[in-house]
Amino acid sequence: MTAARNEPAVTLRRLLPEPGSLTADEAARELRFADLASNERPYVAVNMVATVDGRASVAGRTAPISSVADRQLFHALRTAADAVMLGAGTLRAERYGRLVRDPHRREQRIAAGLAADPLAIVVSASLDLPADLPLLADRHSRVVVITSAEGSIAGCAARVEYLRSAPVDLGSALAALRREHAVRSILCEGGPSLNASLFAQGLVDELFLTTVPKLAGRSGALAIIGDAPLHEPLDIQLAWLLECDGELFARYTVG
């Protein structure tokens, strides 16, 4: 999902809170996640894409339901957070590499007072992560793995650390990331099972949801928060709504 530096910036039409137009970079510059962090844990925003019938991928991948506008916003949001979180299944399926490859994006992060490269946070209870995954094979990447397994992943070029608990305790892990790694903000990119755990434990502060004008039917994967039930329906509030070629880009605050 790496956008080319010379790719023309897509103009997004802002429907709410007031009419206007802006680019993905301009939208991301409005975000001040770090300022909203508590002393107890990082501020957590989830970013997902879904079809109109609620599917979060097609044949296990998000590429078939993504677009230039969605990719530009996806990468722009990464310039606003200290860290990017994902589950092991998403890491394997999407073949994540270095999180910010574009030098211009790294410059944007530095200008915003962030490290040039975000910390990668991977949730893997079993530690079933081969060292040749592009993210783990990248010497520029810093990775924290949240796991309940012992041992480590041999042969990683990336700098890898571990946060362990049995079973995995996301609340405690987020507290440790805030306390020990100075992580103020996290952008979580799924997948659905990780999202479900975060929402169910009250650990999500915002949701960015791209809705694409497509129907996936049975070719799609789980919904954006999987099939795990919440204790009760969760209230979210619409903070902005953008549009481009029939795609809707919504930002919700949670709680």
C-alpha cells in the first residue's frame, strides 16, 4: 500500500463538519493524537476499509477494495501516530514491510515531532512469525511483539523487543508501551480479531472507516471487528465525513 511520491494528490470533498475540500495530507495534519493521550495508555485509533455489505477484505486481502484515495489517506494517517499496530494474521496476509517508505512521509513525521519511522506493534499470541516477513527483514524497522509465547524470532534484521503475558493482556501491554516506550498514540490497522479485542476492552478512542461502493458477498472476510460480540452496542460519534468518487471516509470518536 505504498503511494508513489509523484502520485497526484487526490482531492477529498468534505461533507461534515462543514463543506469544503482537502487532500489526505491536509486531513492528517488536523489530527493531534499525542495531545489526547492519557498517562495510563496511548491514544488508539483504528483504521479500516470495508465494502457496503461490511466485508473488510476480499480473499484475505484489502487491495481489491482499496483505491488511490484510500491509499493516500491510509499513508497520511501513519504520519500522525507514534506507532502502527496490527495482528499477526494481517502481517502475514498483507506482507507488511517498512511502514513509511516514502522519504517525504518521513519528513512529514519529523516536522510533526515524531520519529521518522513509526514503531511497529505486532500482536501474536503464538509468535508464529517467520523472520523473512518483509517487516522483520527490514533493518530500519523497530518492532514490539505482544505475545504469550516464550522465546524469540531468530534471524530478524529489524530491532525486535517483546511484551509478554499469559494470556495476552492488551490493556497491560498498552500501559507498558506508554510507560516504557513513550508511545503516546497508536494507529491500529487490524485485522478484525484484534479490533474486536480492543473494542471489547474499551481500548479504542477513534475509528477511521473507509466505505467503498462495492459488494463482496461471500468472497469477503470478517466485518471490521470480526464476529466477536461486544458486551452491548457501542456508541460512536461522527467527527468528519469525506467523499471521493462515491467512497466515504468517516472519522468517529468512540464512547
